[in-house]
Amino acid sequence: MGEVIRVAIVGGGRAATPLIKELMGRPFISIVGIADVDPNSSGAELARANGVFYCEHASVLAAKASEIDVILELSGDPSVKPALKDAFQAQGNRSTIIVQDLVARMIMSLVSGADELIESVHPEDRGIG
């Protein structure tokens, strides 16, 4: 098999669930963790049902940074991405990619078959920052 992308997802609610299901079905993607504050969310249930690491706090995923290539921040909480960035910088991690809101919405819209781009949960998330 070819290269495998190790993906972590923060947020396991309604919007993220179709994406999680799609990613789980791709052999070139390994979901290494899902964080959601609601242990009864669809994402949390999918994680447990599929043997994927689950936690309630994104900071726990940040501690696993050496195992993560890409992190999709889909929580809707504007404090999460800056906290992830700070945690990665403190670890000297300059390789994990935190996917920007516009790109995450594009991916989620494609996966869900939407005719329009889904609404932003992070309208302030622009560019690299």
C-alpha cells in the first residue's frame, strides 16, 4: 500500500460525522483520534465503534502530535485552533497541519454532496494564522 495520512479530528457533531464516515472508508487515511466535548456525539460513537482513539479535549490530541499529519478542527469553538497551535509550538512540532476553515468546509461540502459551501463555524479563520 502507498502513503497513509494520519488524521485527527476535533469535533464530532452533525457537520463532522459525514466526513468522519467518509475518511474511515479510505485506505490511505488513518484516523488516529477524534476529540469532542460530548462523549455521546456521533463522532465519539464512531470512534469507539471503530477502535479509534477518543477523548473529550483537543489538548489530549495535541499531546499525540507526533502521530498526526493533519488535524481537522471542526468543533466550532474559536479557542481550539489557537490552543492547538500553541501546544504544537511548545512541542517543537512544525509538521502537523491544522486545516484552515475554508479548506475544511470545502472538503465537508464535497463529502456531503452539498451544492453550496457549508456555513463557517470559524469566520475569523483566514489565511495561515
